[in-house]
Amino acid sequence: MSTGNTTRSDRAALYGYLVAFDKVDELLVAAAAVRDAGYTRWDAHTPFVIHGLDVAMGVKKTVLPYIVFLAGLTGAAAGILLQWWTNAVDYPFLISGKPLFSLPANIPVAFETTILFAAISALVGMLALNGLPQLSHPLFSNRSFKRVTDDRFFISIEAQDPLFEVAKTRELLESVSDQPVEEIEELS
Amino acid sequence: MSTPVSYLDNTGDDPAVRARLVVGDNDFHSVTNTVCGIVEQPRPPKFWWVAFAASSSLTLVLFACIGYLVTTGIGVWGLQVPVGWGYAIVNFVFWVGIGHAGTLISAILFLLRQRWRTSINRFAEAMTIFAVVCAGIFPGIHVGRIWFAYWLFPIPNQMSMWPNFRSPLLWDVFAVGTYATVSLLFWYMGMIPDLASIRDRATTKLRFYIYGVLSLGWRSSNRHWHRFEFAYLLLASLATPLVLSVHSVVSFDFAVSIMPGWHTTIFPPYFVAGAIFSGFAMVVTLIIPTRKFFGLEEIITARHLENMAKIMLATGMMVGLAYSTEFFVAWYSGNTYEAFTFLNRAFGPYAWAYWTMVTCNVLVPQIFWFRKLRNKTIILWVASILINVGMWFERFVIVVSSLSRDYLPTSWGYYRPTAIDVLTFVGSFGLFFTLFLLFVRFLPMVGMAEVKGVMPQAHLDRPGHRGHGDYHGDIAGVEVV
């Protein structure tokens, strides 16, 4: 493990620091400490959702619901337009003298297209906002990080963070965890 | 076995004691080991091969029957005037109904914060998808000329015609199509973190690459989890009205017609209750052997089975209520044809099917009132199979008894399925079980990330904390507003 005296060329290759935790409690305390220190480009990594961690990290609420709402509206409009165009305009279906276009008969299909569009946008929107799929990432080069999908908790702070300083950041992480702070290299 | 029974028993209902959702001496790592271990075995166990041999042979029977149907025509089925709707629609409704329990468990129980759902939701969602696959086959082949199946969809075609959007049969295409898509999205999204678990434990290159691509580079970032949770909540909120709409639309196929016994407003709720009832029965039928053979009893616990028995009891009673309401309305309406149809169901030529249905769907679930009986795995398993049988007969009774004797006695008839009808239906079970066996072999069948979240270790361990999973003012340095 190198200490604070890194040269400039080393720093260019540094992605950030990674530190592990064994318990949920420790992670939450540490996350609050990193948040209060003012860091912005950092993250916590956990095998499952930990309630309270969003607040401890200061994560802002996602815009996903608005995307899904708009997609739902689009779906409803598409469903109505499809039925109006096909059955009332392009090929008028006259059945039992009923009006060519009447909303009640078109509700079930419009409802289904609303749900369909909204659901697809929920998954695609979530992935897009998260920047996934991203099959390769600097963190994957760390061996102990493999346990993040099993039973370990991690905090990583990126070297790109405006507040990042090799010595100070390491000190902060060392103060919140009793486990070694590891350097993660940028992908070459 | 040296383990005392009480060790695995979490079925107590003392309200002062929070029942554990994962029993035994488990931590996060042991849950990962148990679930991933099934996928990571170099070879599937022997019983898997036996089951797979049987189910894939039945699948071949299904394909052979479809081949015969397509090359010969629907004369190979027992359809005759007046019964022009037979096994195909009965099987379609049966299979779509089975799927409903999966969505109920994954979406509705999620919104209702029923945390016990976490152990079984992946499994039930998989069952939903496979059941919908089986259901989708029947409308596709039911006219025998599968090359016209695209007429189901609003696609510009050489006749310059569009499908009729006032027909519930077309609503069905949209409802079931949306249902299949949304179920698949929901299932896959929930699986991403667990696929990443398998990726991170991979010992072979092949496994690493396959699960690596499938998990999309998931790195368990909390910023990602935040959006993931939102997407999950949104999908659950969308799937809830969707699942209620699907079987309602299926029931419109009948209710919108003028057939006595079909033309009733009770159909949508009645169909939805029946669908959930049959779906839970199928979950129980599948999960009891699976948890036993793969050693998942500490994760899919006795309490999970008991809860499902209670839901079957509730939905079974709803179905029973619907059966009696139909009779009441038939009498109260004063409509001769309606009254005749229901007397004919109970005492006519299909009385045997009607009473099989009542016995299996209304009487059998009554045993779940008794704690001793519902907690006996073998009794629960046999009861669940009987309920599946009963629910198939429910659809048979609805379809066939109404069609075979409608308004004009001169046009009455008696419907008899042919061997091809029966083999096609049995073959669809082969397809269902084949897909299911592939799922338990290659994909994580328990949602590990969700199960870990409801384990006591996931919560703060300090005196005075009530363990509800929130941290309001509980931890120094974390300000929760």
C-alpha cells in the first residue's frame, strides 16, 4: 500500500479509493461522514438495498417517475390514435350501427398500451440513468470487491472529486473503517 | 435428521414475536451460497434429469400434436356445432390464470409490504412467464392455420384491413401481450443483482462472461440501487392494475357475448379471484418439491407455505361465493334461459364436471382452516394439485356447458374431446415444466438481494430498535429527516 506521497503521473492513473465494511451500522456512519465532508463523486456499494442509506449519502430523488409518467401518457395517446385511425378513418368498421369512434370501447386497449409504454420506460429509463450496461469498470479490478454482491459493504471515493486529496481522503476513510483503504487504478 | 422440528418451524402466530423469514443459522453469505450453489453445481442432480427427460418428452408430444393439427386441420379436435370453443380456450384461460399468482406475489404483495414475498417472488414470476407462454400457444394454433396468426395484430396487410378493436378477443391480444412483456421486464430487472452475484463467484470463463453480460455490469452502487428501487416500485404499481385487467379482459371474451351463463357482470372479479386461486395452487405444487430437493427449506420456510395456504383459503371462498351468486342471480333475474343453464350445469350431462369443480375448489380448501392440516406439507401439496384440477374444470364447465345447450333445444349437443385434444393439453404441461426446470438449473431461483434485505442482520442491532427497517434517529451521525 502506498501512502500519501504519490507522484503526479501515478495520480493520473488513480480511479479512487475503496474501503470495506462488515456491518450495516458502520457503513451508515461512514456514509454520513463522507457526505458531511462535502464529497460529491463517491458511492456506497451494497449487496442489497439499505434503507436510510440514501439519506446518509444525500442521494437526490431520481427523475425516473416523471419519465415513466410521460411514457404512460404517450402510450395512452398511441393506443387511442391507433384505434381511431384503424377503425374509424382508414378502414371504417360499421358494426351494429355503433359510432365509428367511441371512447368506451377503446379504453381496454388504451389502458394496456399505457401500461406497456410506462413499464418499458421504467426499466430502460432506470438503466439509462444508471449508465448501464457498462460491462467494465475500474472497481471490478479489485478482488475483494467481488464480495459486494455477497455480504460486504463498500465506500468508494473517486479521484475526480473536486475535494479529493490523496492524503486527506485516505485519512477520512481510515477514520471511518478499521479495514485497509485500497487504491483503485483507472482502466488503462 | 438431528434438527428438531421447532428449529425450522416459524408458523407461530403470537403477535408479540416477529416471525423470522429466514430460519436456521443463516447469514448473508450462506444465503448466497445456498442459492448460487444450485446454479454452480457442475452437473444437475439426478432427479433433475429424470424430471427433465419426462417433461421434454411431453413437450415433443405437444409439438407433434400441433404438427398434426396444422397439417390436417382442426377436425382432429373434438369441436362440433354447437360447441365451437373447446379445449383451446379452456387451456388458454387455465394457463393465463396460473400466471396471476406470480404477479400478485411480486407486485401486489410488494405494495402491501408483505416481506415474506421475497423468498418466493422470483420463483412465482418465472412461473407466470412460463404459464403465459403455454397460454399464448392456444390462441395461436386454435384455427389450425398458424400462418394467419398475424391477423391477431394490427399490422398493415395485403387485404388493407385492420382488426376490429371493439372485439374483446382483440383486447385479449393487447392484455396478454402487455402482461407477458411487463412480467418479463419485472422478472429480469429483479434478477440483475442476483445475476451479478453469480458473475462475481464464477469459477469458469464461460459462466463469468454469460452472467457478466446478463447482469449488465451491475456494481451494486447505492446510487444505482436508488433508481432500481424506484423502477421496482413503479413496475409493481403498473403491474398491479395490469394483472387485474388481464383476467377481466379474458372474462370479457365471455361476458360480452349473449350466451346464457356467460353474459354476467360478475365475471371480471370472479375470474380474477379464480386466477389468483389457481396460480397460488400451482406455486405450491411446484415449490414444495423444489425446496425439498434443492435444500431451500430454510429460505422458503413453513411459514411461506402456510401463508399461501391462507391465501388459497381466502380466494377459494371468493370463488365459492361467485358460484353461489351465479345461481342466485339466475333465479332472481327471472330469466328462463339463465335459470335453465345453471340447473343444467349442476344436474345436466356435465354434472360430473360441475361437481368435480365444486369439490376441488370449494370443499378442498376448507381443510386450510385447520392449522395442523395446512402445515402438513404433503396434505398441502395434494390439496394444491386438486385445486389445479378443479380450476381447469371450472373453465371447462363455463365454456362447454353453456355452448352445448343454449336457446334452441334442437341445436343441443354433447362435446367430447379427442385424444389429440387431451395430448395437446398434457403436452403443454411438458413445455411448462421444461422451461421451469431450465430456470431452476440456470438462473437464481430465489431473489437473494431481496431476501438479504429482510434478514435481521440487515437492520441495526441495538436495544430499543424495533427492527422495522428504518433508521429514524437510531444511529449517531445519520440524520434522517
